[in-house]
Amino acid sequence: MNKKNIKILPKFKNEDEEREFWAQHDLADYFSKPVKLTLPNLKRSNEQISLRLPTILLDNIKIEAHKRDMPYQTLLKSKLFDIFMPKTT
């Protein structure tokens, strides 16, 4: 779609109205190209660490992650979160 055919985005009263609008319309009709955002004050919420594990343990973690169709790092984070950030009920 060229620049001349870009439609004007309506104002929405609430999120439900906006959700319904986007379910029926194509985003490409309202924007000509992606806009690059820079967020200079954004702080990282995660910290990178180095962790040494026995090869057999890492292999087993990777196998389990593969069974769950997820990256092994995500599986590790999930398990650590379950252990150290228990749900309070």
C-alpha cells in the first residue's frame, strides 16, 4: 500500500472497541512502515549470569525442554522461579 492510500486511524472509546476494530481491519491499511522506537531510559529486568553444570545434567535439561517444546534456558528459569518464588495463597 502506498503512502497516499493510508487510512486515518479512528479514536477508540475503550480497549474492547479497539480490539473489535483490529479484528476486522488490516494494520497495513493504517501504517505505511514500521516505526523504530528508542527507549533510552529502559532498564533491563534480567541479569545475565554464567552457570557451570555437569554435562549430563545439562543434557537432561535440554531433553526435558525439547519434550516441552521450549528453550532450555526458559525451562531453567521456570523451575528456578517455582522454587524460589513460591505462590502465596
